[in-house]
Amino acid sequence: MKAFVFPGQGAQFVGMGKDLYDNNPVAREMFEKANDILGFRITDLMFNGTDEDLRQTKVTQPAIFLHSVILAKTLENEIKPDMTAGHSLGEFSALVAAGALSFEDGLRLVSARAQAMQKACELKPSTMAAVLALSDETVEEICASVDGVVVCANYNCPGQLVISGEEAAIDAACEKALAAGAKRALKLKVGGAFHSPCMEPARAELAEAIEKTPVHAPVCPVYQNVDAKPHTDPAEIKANLVAQLTAPVRWTQTVQNMVADGATEFIEIGPGKVLQGLIGKIARGMEVSGRQ
């Protein structure tokens, strides 16, 4: 069984999608439609902008979504997924690829999500940090022992977690992680504490937009971040999308569940190859092939 997986924020690079735009009429039409929906020429920033341009949350998230979804569209006559999943932002791409969201509605939601997250980031200083070579349980215990808001935000693969929260709490958790034997506890260059309680203002704002958006039963199961389980019920999909902003991304568990449910090939669709590396570590010892 083939699983389509879609990357999240951080996978962007200048020039992403330009080959698609130049060589595929369907892709070009979709990119131009996106420019109209967003109200600015995101293609100019994607193809010819700077790293700084692409790091703006209002640009980053729609750009990665567009590259992923349009690339999936160009592949649909060659190959179809039996299941889909996406890492954080990538979940919206996974839902469009599975037919649960239209391209237009998906883009509008991603844009609204990016702007809501940016506003939440500006309310209070917050950040994220990568913790390497500690067990999930140890990192969870460290977070629970620190004063202030700090939680496990991304369960990326065994031995690689990202924590998220208030600046001071992150600093304290990093110190404790290093004392507990972490190979590294490194703060990330991000705008704020994604997938933590710090995103509550964004969650509340996005919930209204999601409720107004039509969500259809997908053509294949979509494994969602909040519980790592397959979903096909539109009401459940909506509720999980709302919860996603303040809940952790359970990527390790998602891949494990997809393999248990029959996934034999993971096809990463979008910029970069970050997920292939994580999947390789999660599925080590399992007979799973990876394809970009």
C-alpha cells in the first residue's frame, strides 16, 4: 500500500515549484489561482525571493502547501495513495490530496492559520527547541518538572523530540535535558511556540474558519497529527484540525500506525526530504521502502 506524506514548515527553499510552473500548464493555472486567492504574487517570492521572504509565516505556510498540493495534482494520473498524512502544516496538504478539502478551501485555511499563528507569536515571547537522544518519557518528565509553559510539541522519531513553550521555560528544560544526557538541546529559529498552549489564541481564531469550511469524506484514510489515527469522518477531521494547533504532532506514532495498517511505500510529496529521513529512523527494521 502506498502512503503519501507531506512536509511542514521548515522544508521551504527559494525556487521551489518553479519547474512545475514553467513546464506544466495545470500547475501554472493553480499557481496563478493561488496568487488571486492570496491577494499577492506568492509565486514571485517562491521562485525569485530571498530566504528572508520565505521565512515569513504568512508566506512559508502557503508556499509549502502550494508546492505539495500542486505536485500531488500532477502525479494523480500516475499514482494514487491508499492513505495520506502530513507533518503539522502538511496535514492540510494531505487532506486536499485525499479529497477532503478543495484546493481553494485548503489554501484559504492555510493562509488563515499562518496569520493567526503569527498574531499569537507576537502576544508573548515563546520558542521551540530540539532535544536529541533522550526517550520520549524522559523529555515529558523534564517538561512537567519545569515552571511555566513547556510541552513536547513534535514526536519526530525515536530520540528526536521538539519542545515548545515560553522562552524561560524552554531554557530551563534545555538545561535539564543536557544534564539528563541529551546529545543536544538546541533552540530553533522559529517565530513562536507552535503546537503548545501558547497557540490558544490562534486555535480559537482558526476554529471559526474551519467550522465554515466544507470538509468531505476523503477517498482514503487521512492519519491526523493529534492522535496518529486514520480518519474519514468530516466532523472528526474538523475537530482534529482545530485541536492540532495546541496539540503535539505525533509523527512517530503516525508512521508506526500506517505501517501496521499496511503501508509498504512512503512517497514524500513537497519540498525537501525531511520526512524520508524521519520515516527511515521510525521504520528501521521494518520492510518499508522510501521514495521521493
